[in-house]
Amino acid sequence: MADPAPSASQDPAAAESSRPSPVGRREVAILFLKLGTLAFGGPAGHIALMEDEVVRRRGWLSRQQFLDLLGAANLLPGPSSTELAIYIGYRLAGVWGLLLAGVCFILPAALLVCGLAALYVRWGSLPRTTMVLQSLYPVVIAIVVQALWRLGRTAIKSPTLAVIGCAALAMACAELNPLAVLIAAGAAAMVVRPFQERSHAASMIGATWKPFATLVAAASPASFGLWPLFLVFLKFGAVIFGSGYVLLPFLQADLVTKRHWITERQLLDAVVVGQVTPGPVFTTATFIGYLLARGSGAAVATVAIFLPAFVFVLLSGPLVPRLRQSRAASAFLDGLNAGSLALMASVTLQLGRSALDHHISAWSIAIVGSILLLLTRINSLWLIVAAAIIGLAGSTHF
């Protein structure tokens, strides 16, 4: 990715002069409602659609300005494509634009997921629904494999990062805390940098997480309630780097293994619903919140997991250029990315064993789906639709 122009990132006056003409709040809201309704394909698809609408079609941002915002979003924890939407809204229409872009991008998917969760609670145990969901599991595995491959080609920039990623994968498979795995990977990548730079980078990264440190530390009780639910998903939104798929190992470790709030099968179903709906993959939280506490749980989980993204975008203006200029901070983030991929690979192995088991048909769908996604430009939505049709056809035998 190209580095931002020095005049745009270091000189406030120059940055202000390069700012595009203000765009109306109504236009921002309409655009991101549209994107939130139609943006299938995960973070990569969301980013491509935003670039097409904001740069190519409307000319609201130049390509360089868009790349600068995308780079900033990738430096922050949380859902990168959602943070990009928030950055764009802020750039175009200030704080109101930030709120409108984020809420309008998240809301359509959250409402749709909430509706699907209500149907799931009522009909999820019936054979027809179960067959449809089970037919989607192999496709989800294929989609995550595709994401691992494509993200890995970008994130694993050196043999050192490859070694760090393998070590992180071993730690993840040993069921160590996912956050500990991420921090260890980032610290390992920083260890070759001068001590002074490491200290400077650590202080900057710590400053980013500081507003949430107290609340995150409080998210330890195993008993369920709306406040613990809020704290758990606030923690996820505040510390997860990478794509929405990195959320999966945190959900597995925290909600399934540690707290026993949901089962592994329910986690798989939540992942499926997150894939078949447009908008942020993080709306998986909406589904889980509904399972745990119906509408209030869905609202609490959704607000909690996306809240850090809004705060980070607001606070990161002066921080992002300093992170870009620090080699140590860049190394730490490279290590985080390698660790994130390791966590994704670990949870894919776990979910794969549960979803595919010994079914030849499931393995066939997963393998064929992976090949199609990796070697062609087919949209993953078509594979999801095809798998759902196969599952629906199979359920008619009940």
C-alpha cells in the first residue's frame, strides 16, 4: 500500500487544504445505508464497494485520500471495513458524518441478523432448518480458508513473521488466551528494534487502549447478565486486530470454553448467519446477543462491539501519523497481524473438525468451495446460495 503523502499526514494546514468539499449528511447517510444493505463478501468486498462509490462514482475522495484512510483503519483494532466507513464519514461531514456513516453501515445488517436470530430461536431445532445450516458450514470453512490465504500473502512479509505466525499457531492450538497470543506475537516482532523505539511504540499503543482498560479488566465474571455481556463484547471490539474472522477464536475461547454461554454448534450457526448477511461480520455479536437475552441482548452486544471503533476513529487523528513514522510500532502491528492469522487458522481447524466431521459430502463442498474461491473471482455469496439450496433440497426428505 502506498504511504500517505507527507503534506497530507504531517502538515495540518496542507491536510486541511487537501480536504474534499463537504458532503451533506443526508448524502452520507443514504450512501452507507445502501452499502450496509448490499455489501456482501466480507471486509474485502466492503472496501471495494466503498472505493467504487466514494472515489470512482462520486469523486468525494481521491484514490490517495481513500488509501490513507484505509491504511489508518488497518492500524486500529476492531472491524477494519466498518472503521473505514466511519473514517470516510468523518472526512466528508465531520462528527455527524462519523456517526451517520457508522450507524447506517451497521444498522441494516444488525436488524437482519436480529430477525434471523428470532427465526433461529423458534425454528432452529427443526430438521429443515438444521439441514440448511449444516449445508452452509463447509462453505463458511472455505470462505475462511480463502481469507487466510489472501490475508497471509499480505501479512507474512518476511521469514521472521512466518516463524512468529507458526509459534502463535502452536500457542493457539495449546488453547492459550487469544489476547495473550496476539500480544506475544506483537512483542516478538518488536524485539529486534531499539529499546527506545519499543518503549515509545508501547506507550502509544497503550494510550489507544487506555480508555477501555478498566472496563475490559472488569469483564471477568462467568455469570451471565447484560452488564457482563456488554463488557465481554466491548473487550472484543477494543482488542481484536485484523478482519472480522479474527473474532471467531475470541468467541470460541471466551463464550464457549470459559463461560459456557453458548455451545460450539450455536457459534457455528452464528458464524453462518454473519456470512449470509451483508455488512460487518461483527454482527455475529448481534446473533449471539439475541440467543442469550433476545432483543435487549442483541442491542447490548451490537453497541458494545462497535463502540470502540467509533471512539478509536475519533481519537486516532494525531496518533496515526506517529504510528506510521515509528518502525517499532509498525513491527508490533506486523506481529499482531501474524498472530491474528494464527488464531484464524487455529479456530478454522477446530470448527472444521466440528462442521465437517467424517461426512464426505461436507469435505467435498469445502474443498471445491476453497478451490473456486482461491482460483476464480466468484463471489462467495453464490456459494452460500448454492449450499443453502442443496440443504433445502435435502431437508425435503424429512
